[in-house]
Amino acid sequence: MLMTSTTPETSRLAALAALDLLDTGPEPRFDRFTRLAALTFGVPIALITLVDENRQWFKSRCGLDVEETPRSVAFCGDVVAQRAMLVVEDTALAPRFADNPLVRGEPHIRFYAGQPLFCDGHAVGTLCIADRNPRRFDDGQRQCLRDLADLVEVELNQARVATARVMAEQGLKSLNAELEQRVAQRTAELETRLAELSAEASQRKAAETSLRDAQSWNDTIVATSYSAFVGADGEGRIMEWNPAAERIFGWSRGQAVGRPLAELIVPEELRAAHTAGMARFLATGVSTVVDRRIELPALTANGRRLTVEMRVGAYEWQGRRCVGAFLDDVSERNRTRQQLEEKQELLDAVLESIDVAVVACDAEGNLTLFNKKARMLHGLGQECVTSSDWPTYYSLFEADGHTPLPADEVPLARVLRGEVVREQAMTVAPAGRPAATLLASGRPLRSKSGRALGAVVAMQDITERNTAREQMETSERRLRAVTENLPALIGKVNAAGKFVFLNGRAIQFYGKSAESLIGHDVRDAYSEAEYAKLQPHLRRVHAGERSTFEDVIEVNGRQLYYQCVFVPQRTVDGTPDGYYAMAFDMTARKLSELRQAESEERLRTITDNVPVLIAYLDADRRYAFANAVHASWLGVRPEQVIGLTVEQAFGPAFHAPQAKALEQAWLGTASQCEHEIVRKSQTRIVHSTFLPQMRAGRVVGVYILTTDATASRMHERSLHALAHTDPLTQLPNRRRFEQALAGTAGRARQGDRDCALLYLDIDFFKQINDRYGHATGDDVLVEFAHRLRAAVRASDLVARLAGDEFTVLLHDVRSEADVERVARKILDAVAEPFVLGAHTLEVGTTIGVGLASGGGLDPRALMETADRALYAAKEAGRHTYAILHMGEYV
């Protein structure tokens, strides 16, 4: 980390020691800032650090268990050395920090931002935040971190400022007491001397001696006073100027005595008023400032303006009126008070802007804080209500929303009793306002000495999250009902041509049991003649093409008309992987062409009661028919869209995804497309089929049939995840690895980029299983996978093949040195002890590397090369690596 020169570092350490905070216990006044920082920026770790000579020590920590770390690895050491904010958005990409133990090991820092904290002009520590994931940090967030750091800085220096203020006040009180004592003593002595002079002239000499002693005492008090003392004669010229005046105003006694007071320390804009006031006082003895404590601006020798607190007294000397004033520089006190007020305003603004309700009370249970979010939830403000009345007044209920919350179970009341509350579920249901479900967390507030100060509770509104979950469950039930009640035959066939799903109508159509269909070949469900008719469409869909066709099937001596759609399913890389089959019974529609008048009402009834969007566009591309489902799916009644185009009826956002397919239908070609329908908080994935109506070779209209495909798409995604992920380590499995290697080979043939394949075994893994059991063996595999993933780039593929066999596929390798660097990094990562519950294990790994250069890459040859390299590394002694170029032998 960065180091500073010896002299500034010595001064910085002295400033740090002056704070008297190192190795002290936790304090709520600092902990509130780390909690606020973690909440404001949404990070798991927030710290207030103090950096001494050899370590960084955490005065307050949120989300971290350790109390300190060596300065040599501390990010905050750089912040202190640079005296400026440091932001590392991704430590793994920053050469300076990528190998840092705090990045490679616990707490696995991937993001860091720190702002220095100053004392006496020296950076003594930081307010910093950290995350285990990379993240962006914009200018607004940086300014917010600076503002919070300013608050912490004021809190750090508050004790010193308070101590200085107390010492000044004590000195002032002592001086006032001494002055009063001096005045009383002087008065008594003068009375005594006058009596002695009138009684006996012989005692004059003794009285004069006593007077000189008193004057010497008076001069000593003025000279040693912490406050500046300035005495002026009747003409406003300075007669007395003590050392404190020299310190405050910068003029020496020799420079000040004899000069006009107004010229020396009174600002120019106030000099006329000062001169007039002095003249009035000399003439009448009346003044508006004598015997009062006032604050006024003043000038120093270098022209700097400061604020002084002045106490003016008047006296006569040799028959002339004179004035004397004690002055104290209060500029720093006023500036500190203003800073504290500004920081408090900033803290209030933050509490008012966050989307979390925050309430607090004092030790007696009187509410002291009720931020904007809390007022919005309750519809009430901070009222003077006893804690026993909180549930009734603020409409507090249990999580079920019906049972009143007992007064002693209110989160703020529990915290006030000394409990720490974490995510207590409750409901706020004010009359006439929507109910809100909350998670409340809070802790007691205590002083540094442990005295109870009150309690604070933060409440997060989770109403929308719960509503979304309920809507998802309702949607799933609706989708299940739709699948079984949709007047269509729906099936799913895998890449091997076997049924994996059939809805009830499809099973009924085939006339067989579900057990005799699911898992069996599609060919077995048809006669030879019927299957021969399907084969052209099956070849198309297995090749990755969508196939739509109509078919006539004779069932029980009756001809049935079906429209069939085969939709291919694809893997991530686009390879066909089975298909979805849907068949819609069009018999009623065909027959309706013969009995149009009779069937039109029947068609309306059917279309209005099936969960499918059905519409017809006339030759002018305007709605001539729309079923009732438009009202439930799109919120528009059918009669409202008649005579409108699609874009006019539902807007450009609805029309745009379907425009291309719809245009194909107007050109005379049946077409389909998938798109989303978003209404309120529900999103549907739908499949729309556009069927042109032809008359005399001309398109006179288009039928639109839109079905809900959400369940099918969710099922596809679930199946894909299960097929490509190792369930133990959550790494890609062998199948995903082989697909990635094939893809890399294809890209390599198009260019000259090199790649490398690493084969890894865990050394003596069988002995670990035999000695500690398979559960510990599984833990070793999971931790090994985690370290392996952390040791390579995000663009590289890490996969588990089987057992303790792992692979790493490195892309864009520039040289063999790159591969060696990665191999050493993996060995170092694995060499760290594996702490697994009650066991601490020493684990090793052996690595074989196959390196492919140039444009040609044969996946099988590369795997064989890596395998040979692995055996070579094992023969070399394990926990090492060996590298072979593709085709090279040991």
C-alpha cells in the first residue's frame, strides 16, 4: 500500500492519538453511521476505520466480524495516503488489488469505496463501504458518501471541540471570579488607605507601597489572562495590550500601544459607529455596550476577519474616562456550531428521502423521530402518545392483518425494553388507507457509558413483494387450468421423439392411458398411414423450423378438422432440442362455413369463453370481430375496438412486435409470432397466429388467434437449467462444457485466437471421502469449485465433469506465460486450508493444460492433450501443473 514520508506520518499519528479513540469499545454514535451507509448504498459491509502505523482498526463495523487488518493489505491505507476518495468498482480487474488477500479470501471484496476522515488537517481514517459483487458508483453516490463522511468527521472531532469549549468556559469563569475578587479587594484596600490617610499622614508611605503591590497584582492577572485585554483612554488610543491580545490579533504590545483602537482591530464599515459611540461615552458616560457581553467582527494584523465575544468595562483614571475590554475569539466555536447544524440538517434530509420508515423515541417512550415514509404509511405524524396507546393510535396489527398487535409486542416498545428486533412482521392498517405489510428491525440507543437513550426502529414495506408472490401463484393456477381447459391438443416432444407432456384433451384424442404415451415414441401413437402424413412436418420441426398445417382425421366415422402447429425448442446455442405440438380443432369453423347464419352466435359464445384472444381484421385492416377475452387480457371491451386498426386500438407498443408477422398474413402467408402482453403488474408470453382469408386469390381479411404460452416458456427455461448445471457445485456440467468447447472450436476456425483447456483432479480425494465421509467430500467439492471460479476471469468457463474432475476453458490466450500464471493462481488458491465445519483440511490439485495455437482446433485432440498433461503432472509429484501443446506428447 502507499506510504507517506516520516515527518507528515508522525504528525498524522499524533493527530490520531489525540482523538483517544483507538481500541475503545463500540459506540452507538458511530454505529448509526455505518448502518445508515449500508442501508443507503445497499451494501453488506460499511466501516469507520482508523489507520495507525501498522494496522487499520475498525471503530464501527457493519457486516464484518474482524476488528482490524494489517495496514499492508488495507484499501483504506491508500485512501489515507492519497487524502482523497478511492473507488474500485471491480477489484478483480484492478491490477493493484486483484491479488489482495481481502479480495481472494474473506470477505471477498469485489467493490470498494472510501472517503478519508480528517483531524487537524491529517487523514486519520475512512468511512468506507464494500460489496462482494462488482457495482457501478455514480457521482451522486460519491457525493452522498462524502456527506456521510463529513458527519462522521464532525462526530470524531466533537469530543476535542467540546473539551476546548469547556476549558475556555472554565478559564473565563475563573478569570471572572478573579476579577471580582480583585475588584472587591481593591475597593477594600482603597477604603482602608483613605481612612488611614485621613487618620494619619505617617501611614501614607505604607499605603503607597500597598498600592504599588496591588497594581503589580492587577497587571499580573491581565498579563496571564487567556482572554485578550485591551484598555483605551478617552481619545480611543490603546493603553493596555496583554499577551493574549498579541496572540489573537497578531499585533505586538509595542505595535499596539498608542495607536487608535478603531484603526487597529475595528472593521472599516464599523469604525464610524465606534468613533461616535466613544465620543458619546466620553461626553455623557452613557454607552450601549458597557457592562454587556456581545459578539462583534474584528480584524487581525494580516487582515483576517474573526468573531470576538467582548465584555466592556468603564473606569476613571487621573480624572479621565477610560474603557477596558476582555475579548475572546469565538470564530471556531461558531463555525463548529454551524457545521453541526448543517450535518444535522443533512442527516434529517437523508432520513426524509429514504424509502424505509424510521421511528425513534427517547428513554421515557416519547416519540422523537417519525420520517416521511413512516408518515406516509400511517397517515399520521409524530404525536404525543404513550407507548401503551401506540397499537390503537397507529392501527398496528399482527402479520395476518386482523389480530391487533399487543402493546408489549410493538417493535419500538420491545427495543425500548432492551431487545434487539430483527425483521418482525406486522401490518399497518389505518382507516380509509390501504394496509401495508412491514418487516421491522431495531436496537436500543445507549450512551458511551451504557446509559439508555431511547430506541430506533426501521420498517421496510414488503406489501408489493407479497402481492407479486400471490399474483404469481394465482397466475400459475390459472395457467394450469388453461392448459387443461383450452380447446386444443397440447404436447411436448423431446429431441429423441418421445412425448414428455400431453394435456388431457391430447390424451383423450389418442385414446390411450397417459402411462402408455408419456416417455414413448410419437410413432407408436399413430397408424403407419397417419404417421406418414406427419413426417414432412416432423422433419421440418426437428431441423429447427416452425411448421403449421391443417389436417383431417376420421374419428368414429366422423371427419374432424385440426390446425396443427409444431414449434421447435432450442438450446442456448440455438440447437434444436425437441418441439411443442399444438392442434386446434377447426371442425366447428369448417362446418360453420356451410351453416354460417346458425353458427355465428355459437362462434361468439365459444370464442368469448375460451382463454384465447380471437379477432378478425377486414380488408381495411380494421377490427371487424374481437372476442370477450380482449377485455380481461387487454382491458378493452370488444365493441370499443370495432372499426379501429391494431395500433389505434392498443397503441404502438402492442402493435410493433406483431407488425412483421401480420404483414406476412396480408401478403397471403399464414404466420406466427411470440410477444409479451403487459397489463398492470402481469406479463403474459403469448403466441399469435395470423391466418389470411383468401377470396379469388386476394387477401380480404386476417384472423388473429393469440394463446398464452407463458407456462410453456417457463417450462423450457426450467428444463434448460436442469440439463446444463451440476446440482452440487452449481457449475456448468459436462454437457454444457462440451457445447462450449465446440463453440470455441468454431470461433477458432474463423480467426487465429489461441485457447487453453485445463484438466484438474483433487489430490487424494478418495482418502478424504474414506476418512471424513462423503458429506465432507461434497463440502470439499463445493469449496474447490468456489475457489476455482474466483481464480479465473468471468469470461472463462469452469465446469465439473464428474467426481473430483473439473475443467477450465481459457479464451483469448496470448502466450504460454498467461496459462502458467492462471495455473499458479489456482494452485495458490487451493493451497489455502479448507475450513469445513469442525475439520480443517489441506487440499491439493494437479493440473494438466492442453494449449491450442493458430486457427485449427480439434476438441477431441485438445481434450486428449490436456489429459496427457494431467498424467504428466501427477507423475511429477502432484499439486503442480504440466503444459502440452495440442498434438505434443511427453
